[in-house]
Amino acid sequence: MPSGSVRGRGVSGPAGAERAAVPGRDTSVLKQDFLDILVCPKCKGKLEYDEGEQTLTCWECRLRYEIDDDIPIMLIDKAKPVPPDESP
């Protein structure tokens, strides 16, 4: 096996990178204890997690933060505005 190779089933990451799958780790859902400490970077308010859309929404600021490869992108300038007709 070439050096740097990982045995077993891998999980594809950005740009085709390969990382080892962690047994027992659910890669599609953020853990509740992690979600509990996240707040909106703009107003420090509560965020609502949408598992299906993989987003975190601040209804106070009306901003939506995307989650990319299980990593919340908590940058205000990368957040998308929530449409005016959408409500919690």
C-alpha cells in the first residue's frame, strides 16, 4: 500500500480528497451538543438547523448559513438572506 493511503472505506471530501471513514460516525447530521453552542455571528441569536437543506437559519437577522461537508459556514458575507415570504 503506498504511503499516505488509508485502508478501508473512505469518505470523499473536497476536490476529490479521501479521508478515512470513522466507524460509528454519522457524517450527514450535526451533533446536537455542537448545534447548541452555535449562535448567529451577526446578532448572537439562536440558529435553526434544517437537516434536509443542510442550513442554519437565524430568524432574527433573516440570514441562512450553509453547511458544507458537515462544516457550518458561519461567515456573515457568505450567508444568504431568507426570502421575505418565508417564516419559522
